Amino acid sequence: MNINDDYQEDDNLSAIELNDACMDALFHMVIDPMQDSLHDEDLSRVLSIGAIFKELAKKAHAYDQLSSEGLSDLSRN
């Protein structure tokens, strides 16, 4: 199922790019339509969740970079 009209399959997307695409879809499909009915506390939680997802994506991307470059023997110290 493709939720984006201009979807193009690309196996080389980074964790950051995938996260951004997912967050964009969630915003347009769920958050934006409900924005008027959300309280300030709810919006704050949504922003916190978004920040957490971005941080997780950065860490996943860093791990992918390390894994693809290979680890030297010195990394085990």
C-alpha cells in the first residue's frame, strides 16, 4: 500500500529519511486534521514524541553508518 502519490521505492533511504516521510504522513493524515480539537498538553506530547522519533532516527542512522563502514579491532576496547 502506497500512501503517497509520488511514492518511489528506494532501498537506500536512510533512517532519517524514512522517519521524516513517516512523520510527514502522520502529520497530514492524523495530526493536522485533529489540531483544532487538541489541547495544549496534547500538542506538547505530540511534539515530544516527534523529537524522540527524530533522535531515534539519528541514532539508527549513525549505527547504519558504522555497520556499513565496518568496525576496526580498536572499536572493541
